Amino acid sequence: MSAPFFKRLNEGWNAEPNAPYPRVMVSGTDILVEFFLNPFQFQQFGADDQGIIRFLDCSRYRFGATNDEGWYLGQCRYSKIAPAWGEFYEISGTDSRLDEPDDWKTVNEASSASRHFLFYFRDDTFECIASDWRFEPKSTNALFQHFKAR
């Protein structure tokens, strides 16, 4: 049995470290997560720039209260195995702790989605099981505008 593997997905960007103010929205079977971007580390973003990630064909998601303090104190189920706090990951491999939280919300029971995504914000943890993810193509999404220009 292999341990979970954490692949970091936020290359060249991240959430604002002090006040990202993440917001989770359900749109059909998709989940959108909107948050402020980090202009301190990534100067291509301004102080008011927001990122929006769309998770496609979600079977379930959770938006929990584990924060950075809890993670460093070992109170998060991934504290001892995730590479770092404050990052966006896809988790693969065997994960015997996936179903430990009891605050999962079902979006689409018929979904065959199997990819596990995890985003550690300063005061919150977002997780979902989805088919895929992408930057939401809205004009207000600084991530989409930045990476589209490349």
C-alpha cells in the first residue's frame, strides 16, 4: 500500500497569505473557489486581484476550519505528510484518511470523479473530489488573464 502523494499545482501563483477570503460556490456539478491572490510573492498580481478555480464534475467537497496553526500543531490529518501549508495540491495514491472528516457535502452522487484536490488557505481548508480543474475564464479572474496571455 503506497502513501498519498502530493503534487503541487500552484506554480507561479498562490492565495494571499494573510487575507485570501476564499469563497466556495456550487454551479451545477462544478465547484468554484474564488480568493484573493498573493501580490507580495507574485508581483504580476495586484492587491485586489482574485483567482477563480473551477473544479469539474465534483462528487463531493468540504470547506473546513483547519487553519495554519492547526496544521503546524499536527491537528490536520495531512500535517505530517503534506509538503507544506498554504499550497494547492492534487493527492494521489492510497489515502486511508480521505473519509475521516465528517463535513463532506455531496454534489453529484452519480459522478465517477476520482481526483482529490486540496487547497490550504490561511484559515480554511478546501478539498474536493472532481474530474479535473481549471482557471475559470472570467474577466475578473487574474489567474486566467495572466496564464492566457502566455
